[in-house]
Amino acid sequence: MNRLFVAAIAAIVLLAMGCYSAPVMPPTGLIFMNVEAPVSPAVAGQPMGARTGRASASSILGLFAWGDASVAAAVRNGGIVEPQHIDYEFFNILLIYQKFTTVVHGE
């Protein structure tokens, strides 16, 4: 019975590791995760812009999801006319609650 439980947990961890990917992937945490990263590393050293806009989408248990985390929503929320840089933030607690936020910097 213990072997079956360990095998089931290992399978869940392995499957969950491939569920989320991005061009820049920071370290992941199955129990808790709160990270920020750029969408592309090619923007290093470029100006960020004076304004910042955020747009988020959330999920509970992977069963219910809501929100608009699009770049267009972040630009609109920040009053940005000229986007210059895009980051993202990802928050997770035990795969129970997850939140993905698109962060746009610009003028």
C-alpha cells in the first residue's frame, strides 16, 4: 500500500511539473510558489517605462478559473500607450489556489 501511495505522489509531481512553462522558467514549488520573471530575457538592460499595468487570472483546484491576464488588459489597466517590457508573476499554494499576473511596463 505504501508503494502505491509513493508511486501515485511521484506521478502527480512529474505530471504537474510540465503543466506550466514559459520562455523564462524560474524555480517551481509544488507546495508554495511566488515568483516573478521576464517573458523574454532579450529585454535585459532596456528601459522599463514609467507606467506599470497588471492583469490577473486565478484558479481553484484547477477546476475553476477566471480573469483576464492578457497583455491588452494589463496595458489598459496601466494606461500604457507604448508597451516596452512584459513580466509575469505566478503564485501557487498546494495547487489549490493559483494566480497568474501579466505585468506590462511602458509609457
